[in-house]
Amino acid sequence: MAALTREQKDQFWRDGVLLVEDAVTQEQLADLRKVFDEWVDESRAHGDDYGDALDGRPRFDLESGHTAEVPALRRVQSPEEVSEVYADIMRNARTVDFCAELIGPAIRFHHGKVNSKLPGTATKVKFHQDFPFEPMTNDDMITCLLFIDDVTLENGPLEVVPGTHKGPLYSHWHNGAFTGTVADEVMEKHADKIIKCTGKAGSVCLMHASLLHGSAPNLSDSSRTLYITTYYAEDAIELSPNHLPSTLTHDLVRGEPSGRVRCSSYEMQLPEVPKDTSFFAQQATADAR
């Protein structure tokens, strides 16, 4: 039995984004929340980014203003490396089957992270495309945003510009710096087309890696936490260093190896390999343009 309907598949390829409910069970959702809550409690004992990811950068990224009383853990790099709960979801959630139907049948894991906007934190994500961070020989690549919390209009939902996955790959370099964001004039052109993606906890937003997207700060008293995984077609090969490498990068999660490579035609500037904890620091350079 197909995981997605014909209408859902058509919508994904038309808009570059698709929301699907019940991507995980209630038990899986509770387990994800429990582990993340433990990480938040652990963060109270730290005043700066901490932990060790595979590339030597800190695993746990703290928002400016983080305190023990008001923790602001905004990102966990490669959570599936340090949690069997997250590793199991990365491999076995319905999300993986959705991606296999869209860009498979054989797909590999690219990277994972938890992005969280806790109440009272000012985390904002400027508009960007994911593919310029992670160029491959072809662009069959999907970013999956699994809602660990209910996502509302007030707590900083994903904002997307439908259909932009079919358009150009915009430069994320400005004045010689890789800012991880598109130019202001690009967003001025698309401002009236932005839609907000909301839904209940356990839903997943499937997003083509070339889609323009961002999100606003959390202005509510409820948290907005996402587990984000990226998958790509098995016959694609990386063209630049993975910006979030892990011991599970390139794991084959569906299908069989083909022994082939497939290429699509595009042109773009290569990304800068991040040196700070996360891309939030790269986007902060855009304010200095």
C-alpha cells in the first residue's frame, strides 16, 4: 500500500512542500519529547555551547540569553548519533517511506538536527534554500521537519514560498561572506507569496531542498521543537563537505545500492564549511552586510 496518495505526490512536486499528519505514533512522539526535555534540563548547567559533534564543533547550540532559569537550547546537531530514540525515528518513521515514494525507491540519510524555539527565545531563521548548503550531483533531496510540538501561527512556524523549488538557486554569498540567506531583493519579489505551515504534533512537513523558506521568532508561551532529517536519492553524490557530518551520514535507509550516479544541470557557488556551532552564526553575518 502506498504511503502517499497521487494527489499528495502531485502537490509536493507542484508546490515543493507537503504536510502529512501522523508521521510518528503517539508513543514515538512521547519518546522524542522526553529525550529533548532531558537535553533542555542538561543545558541549564552550561553557559555556552557544549558537547562534541563529529567535526569538532559543539553539539548543543544555546541561544544568546540562555540561563539556567530560562534555558534557550535552540539546536542539537546530529541527535541520532547520541540517542537511539532519534536514530530509530530517522530510519523507521513513516517520513522515510514518504521520501522513498517521492525520490526513491533507494534513499540515503544526509544529516539530522533538532531546531527548537522555546518560549521567550528570539530565534529567527532568515529565508534561504537548503540545497546551496549541501550541493549534490542531482537535486532529489528532501528536508523533513517533524513536529515534536504543535506548530501554530504564534510560535514561529515554517514559512515557505510554494513553487520556488522550480526556480533559480539564489546566491547565499554577500560581500564576500557566506551568510546562509538570500538577498533582500529576492524576498521582496516573493513577499506576497509566503505561506505559513502549521499542524499538530506528530505531523511532518516534507520540503524540497531548493524551496525558499524561513521562520519567525516564537512569540507565544509554548515551545516549537522540530526534528529535522534530510534524505537524498541513492544515486546522488556530495559535491562539497557535509555541513553537519555524522557517523550515520550516507546510511542507506531504503532500497538497494545502484552503483550509479545521476546528474542534473545547475550552477551555483559552493557553500562555506561552517566553523561555528550552527548556521545561525552564518545567518547573523547577514545583519552586518
